[in-house]
Amino acid sequence: MAEIRQLRYFLAVVEHGSVSRAAVELHLSQSALSEALRKLEVELGVELLTRGGRGVTPTAAGDALITAGEEAVRSFDAALAAARGQTGRLRVGFEAAGAGRLSTQARARLIARFPHVRVEPRRYDWGGEVAGLRDGECDVAFVWLPADLTGLQSEIVATEPRYAALAYEHPLSGRDGIEIDELNAEPIMWTRRAPRYWVDWWAVNPRPDGSEPRWGPENENVEEMLEQVADGSAYCIVPASMTEFYARPDLVWVPIVDIDPLRIALAWRERDANPLVAAFAAIVRELS
């Protein structure tokens, strides 16, 4: 996803018809602006500008981006304007590693832009952030899908591949990658605290061969789960961010190469009047 900064650069170049004139307005060197535009084109996989002796003009893909880019910039600026000068607090729900570094970076950027706002992270276990939103315990949340988001606004902001967490001495711990059916005979950690559809999705139930996972010990939270994995009682399946945020010497994380990645949504209550919610959502879009 393009950052707001990149869209501003692109729109300035289109407006001026010149990289050099846009660079002056943006207080950038021409080379820095050209490189930023090149990276945007690489990220989107299309050529946005036609460069010629008389300046630059948008391609067909560039023309399509102009309208969408202008709307994104206007929405972002409106959200920040609504929140500017705000005091109070924003409570951000998450579970385990949330959306990884995106969660932390988004909170940090909101604090930097609105220093009079208190940003409070609220940790939940196994899908509890959705109930936290509905009960008013948090204002916005990073939600691990699948989840019932009925009555909530949401948008996908990140995806993460999934890994098997194994004890250090596990026979599969030295592999660069495994298929899910290789774990069929192994007990898997699970919990009664989450909806059954959520448990089944994480456990990949049923498996590609139609079998049911071998259910192992139960747990109440992430820490209990990883303790039992570390002592060899079972394995568990986790998103990529947990391999960084919960790194420990007695665990090994092995990519599972043939299952769907985790999708992470940012969610908030419909018609929430708190302008900080819109500002936070705009920042997450900028970073994601």
C-alpha cells in the first residue's frame, strides 16, 4: 500500500509537470524525489509517469491514481485536522503481538503528532479484543481474523505467514519449512476461551487430507501456551510477528508453507465520534 507521503510526492509532480519544480516545493533534492517515485512505481508494479524532454505526464495508471490519491490525502488530512489539538485518550486493543511492528509504530506516530493525547495499549487473549470493542473497553483494535465483526467498521491492514512453534529439541525444529500434514500426529495446543471457528482456523481443522488435528493441552493465554510448547507437550501455530516478539532460546519457529496467512484487521465501532479513532486509522493506513 502506498504511503501518504509517496502520494503527496506523486501528486506534486503531476501538478507541476516537472520533478525539479516539485522538488523545490517539497524541499527535497531532485534525486531524492525521483527515487521516491521510482519506489512507488515498483511497489505498485506499474509505470505512473512518462518522462520526456518537456517534463513528465501521467500514464493511464497514473491518471487512475490521481483521483484515488487525492481522496486518500484529503481523508488523511481531514482526520488529522479533526484530531489536532485534542486531549484525552485512545485505547488500542490487541492480542499477543498485535500487528507486529505496525501496532507499535502507529501508536508512536499518534503520540508524536498529538502529544497531549494519552495512548493506552489494551492486551487481550484469543479474540477478546472484539468483545473489548463492543463493551467499550477499547476504542480501536487490531483484530486477528477470522472474527465476527458485525456492527463494527474494519479494514485489512496486514497479513502474516504462519509458523509452527516447536520445542528446541523437536525432530522438525531444524527444517526450513514444513507442510501442515507433517504435524498431524503431533498434539496441538488449543483453548476454550475463543470461538470454535477461531480455534479450528488456527489449528487448520480439517487438515488437507480430511483428518482432524490431534488435540493436545489447553491454555488460557499466550504465555501458558508457549510454556507447554517449550517443555515438549505440544506445538502451536503462530503468526510471523510472534516469532520476533516472543523469541526465547527453548523454542524454534518453522514456517508452514501450505496454509493461509493470518489477516489482521483494524476495527472500531460504527459512528464512533472520537476523532482520534479516525486519526489513528489514517496513520495505520499511512504505515501499512
